Amino acid sequence: MQQSIFNDFKWINPSKATFVEDKLMIEAPAETDFFCNNGAVSETGNTPESLCNAPFYYTEVTGDFVMRVQVSHDFKDIYDSATIMVMQDFQVWAKACFEKTDYDTHAVVSVVTNHTSDDANGCNINGNTVWLQVARVNNAFSFHHSPDGIKFYMMRFFSLPVGQTLKVGLVAQAPTGQGGERIFQNFSLVHKTVKNIREGE
């Protein structure tokens, strides 16, 4: 993965980004996340807090697109994740995560935020690596995951009240833990309109 691919990228919540061979490694600081809690609390367990402080390494994209990347990390703490995100602003955004869940699984997880966030655990994944993809057609979006970067499976189909131009990129999060490196490989961002948004192709 060539570093030049990211020449137009900027930061929200800057962090350390290191390129090693074909990998981009982004440092997730301790206790960082994107989540807009609706006030929900629980006596036990881990209810996500309202945070908008995770490093977001992004570029601006106008119109339809497909972004995909292979992600991995070491799953130390609950909600640790290597993540992709689309953002209109701090109130309207969505992310697809490869996350250590509060069920002690490695899962693909999606969060869609329109002023408040939902939280949807997808399927569990064996191992520490998966591919994530987001596709846009007008104001409709789909998140997908893949074990091999060839065949992708839908995680989530949704819509957001967004303009033509969005912030699109990579997030490194560690909401409950001490942080660590999130690894991104085989990144691509293509301006195209998919024929079937549920299939993402």
C-alpha cells in the first residue's frame, strides 16, 4: 500500500500514523471512541459513553463511491476496534467496526448516528483480520465484510441525511482500554455507483 494514496487525507483528533511495508498503523489513544449515547445506562456491563475523540484519518469524497480495506488488531480491551467511517458532521455519521465485543468475541459491528447512536453487533469472525467495505448510492449506504477481500457479505443497509460531499476514512478506537495499534492494509477508494447496494457491487 503506497503512502501516496493518503496524500489528501486529514485528521480529526490527530494521532500517530506509521507506514511499514504494505501496512498503515494508526495509534488508538486510551479511552477514545465515536459514539453519541442517548442517555442509556446500565448497572452492570459496559454501556458506551458519549465520545467523539477517536482518531479519524479521512478524505472528502463527493458523490457515490466504494471504500474497502483489510483491518486487524490485537483485541486487548472491550470495544477495541479498527474501523471505517463516513461522516457529514459530529451529529450525522456511521461506522463499521472490527471489534472486541462485550461478549468477548471478535465481531463486525455497525453504528449509525443521526444525533444519537444505535449499536448493532453483526456476525462473529474467527481470527484477528477481516475486510470492511462501505458503498454509497445517493443517500443510501451499505456496510460489508469479507474474509478474503473477494466475496463480501452485507452487515448493514441504511440511509443518512447527508450532502453530496462526505468525510470518508479510517478510525482507531479504544473506548474502555489503554489503546494500541490498529492496522490497515490493501486500502482502495473508488468513485463508482454500485449496481446492487445490498451486495455492494
